[in-house]
Amino acid sequence: MIRFSLGMKMVTHRGLSGRALPVMMLVCLMTLLCLAPTSGAFAGSEMRLNAASANGRNIDVGLNKSVVIETPRDVRDVLVSSPSVADAVVRTPRRVYIIGMAIGQANVILFDGNGNQIASFDVNVARDNASLAALLRRMIPSSNIRVDGVGEGVALSGSVERPADAEKAMDLAATYVGDREKVSNYISVEAREQVQIRVTVAEVERSVIKQLGISMGGALSRGIFTSSGQISNPFSVALQNMSESALGMSLGGTDNYLTTVVQAMERNGLIRTLAEPNLTAISGEKADFLAGGEFPIPVGLDDGKIMVEFKQYGVALSFRPIVLSENRISLQIKSEVSEISSDQTVTVGSTNAQLSIPGLRTRRSSTTLELPSGGTMAMAGLLRDDIRKNIDGFPYLKDLPVLGALFRSRDYKRNQTELVFFVTPYIVQPVAKSKVALPTKNVEPSSDMNDIFLGALTRRYDMVGGNGRRGVKYNGRFGYSYE
């Protein structure tokens, strides 16, 4: 037990020898160092009162801990306003123990044998947070966190260097109290990290379509007997003729004839898509990015008026970074690349009033990652190979060897797609404006003479080592176009 003397008197012990006095002082000093608490607010302590400081004193008592009070006169009676919060025990006439029973406030008044008031105290019983403060200092050495008791919970204040340290302090306090709702976090972050994320969307798509069909028609007339027929084979994969180009041949006259039409088409397509949206946000905050537009979609009819909603399309990016440490960044990221596609067009309405609604071709990804600054990870990927092949023709005749080709059509379609999302986070710092290069730098319109005689839209510059046409020497490639 540590003794704090407020207004205490100097007491000289004459019975101790000169050699015993230093020994006793050393023992007392070692006892103080071993028993000294990390925070003196709720330590078990002893108060020695005098007449000048006996009334209206505030005492902070830790929960389930005690404070010893020594009085200048004998105590005969004790009044406690809330015995369930604080208890006062008189062990000797001039020594009183105040014990914290429950979190709250109470008043303790001491009286002597004549009924006169010796002292009065305002007792505040709160949780002893000295062990939590010591734990925070040990686990987060670079922090300056103060722990205060608030009712049954605690309040954290002060400052830390990184947001991850504030989150760590919050977790430790919640574990100590037992309920995260009882922890009030007022910690300020000295330097909040800014995270820049670069998402690369790379896609290559190859499509092949082949159509080959033969249509035949003819008529035969002999006297009163007339016979005619026609074979027209559809293309069922694409549900339409991809081309109206055809090669026809006709044999015979007006009454007796044979007509053959050969339709053939082959289409090869290649699409390359590359999008690289970049976005910067403060650690713990959400950021959104959209480079595209909106197009209207009818959603209903009200009093003869068409109601529309606007659908976004383009390159969209949304993410929330959390810097856990210098080499760990947690990312909640959503990325989307969409474009208007005529393949998913929907036609609604009657024959006289039709409305075509285009569809969207979308590639979307959503996930949570942990990466170091500058590290790259494939967030999502897709490898697709779609093959469709149909043969339509006249029953039985299309199955004949060799000649069966005259009675059938072949429709073939193949789509190959390879798609991948790459994500790279960086911890960044702002730079001076003079060090930023704009994409419009050195892009200037050409003169009227160059427009008329050379057909140039922009001003051109010389290559490395030459003098620019504006009298400036350039080292490297500059401008929108160069020679």
C-alpha cells in the first residue's frame, strides 16, 4: 500500500540510530518502486488530513479497490450516501477505509464524538484503467493514448501515428472492457495514409462465324400435270443471314426450270479492350470513379407518358483501402467495365410503334484483398471458349453422301474470350504542382498554313537532338504527334 500525504506533518523518530535510519529509508524506497502503479488515479492510497483540507475533497477510487484516510480527530460516526457504490469501514478511531463497491458516485462524511463534522468527500468509483493504459503503451510504443473511465466503459483519447494503431487500441480496449459498445474512441491520427489504386482490365476476344447454305427451287410441267418445289434452309445459330450475298444459277425456261442459290459468308472478328482506372483515397474512406455515361431505359407508362431511368455504363471503380501496417493494405474493391451492345437489344411495343432498348455488355468483379504497397495481384480472370454449330436441311436428303450438301445448310459460330483484372495499390504522398505532367502538355493546334497545305491538326515537333520548330530544343518525344 502506497501512502500519499496531503498536508502531512514531518515526524522525527528519535529512537532510530544513525545507521538504522538509512536502512529504513532504503527499504521504504524499494517498497515504493515495487508497488508503484502505472497510473495513480485509482491506486490504493492513504490520505492524512488536517483541518484546512478536510471538507469537499474529491476522491477517485478504483472498482474493488480501497483508499485509507487518517483523520486528525477520533471518528465516531460515518455517513455514506450510497452504500452500494462505496463503503466506509472504521478500523481504528483515526483510520477509515473507503472501498469502491460499484461504478458510480457517493458522498462520505465523517463525524467526531460531539457530532461535529471532521471531513467530507465526493467519491467517484470507476474502473481502474491503469493496466489497460500500460498495455496500450507496451503494444503501441509510438502512441500517446490516454484512458479515462466513463461510467461502465472507457474513453480513449490522444494521438497515434497510423490508423492501424487506432484500430488496434480500439480492439484492445474492447477486449478489456468486454463490450465494444462501451468504448468511446476519440483518438486522432497524426498522419493518415493515402492509397492510390491502379486497376488494369485487359481483354481479348476473337469471334468466327461461318455460314454455308444452298437453296433450290424448280418447276416441271407436262400437259395437265404441274409440279413445283423449293428447299430453303435457315441459319439457326445466328437466327438470320449474316450477309445477303448469294450466287445463283438457273436452268430451263418459263414452265420447266431449276434454280439454285448458294449463300456463303465467313466473318472473323478481334476485339482488344484495355482500361486502366486510377483512384486515390484516404485510408478507411470510400472512393468511386466512373468514366463513361448514362443512357435512358423505359421502365413504365404513366398517363400516356413513358417513364425512363438512366443506366450507367463505362469504366467504374469503387474501393475502400485500410492501411494495416507499412507493408499491408486491405482493399475492398469493385471494378466494372461495361459498354452498350446491340447483341442484347430488346424490342417492345406494337408493330406500328416499336421501341428498341439496347443491352449492356458488362465485366464486373468484387472482392477483398491484402497487398503490400506496389504489389500486384490478379483480382479476377475469365477464359471462355463458346462453340455453336448447327446443320439444317431436308430430311433424309441432307444425309446423302456428297449430294446431301445440296439439301443442307451449315451454321458455325465460335467466341473465344480471355479477360483478367489486375490491381496494384500504392501508398502515395502529394507532390508539387510543378512536377505534374498534364496530358495536354505540348498539344497545340497547328497554324492555318499547315491546316490548308499539309492537312495537319496539331503542331509537330522535332525528335531528339533537334531544335524545336518553336526555337526550343527537346530531348525526347513530346506532343500529340511527332516526326
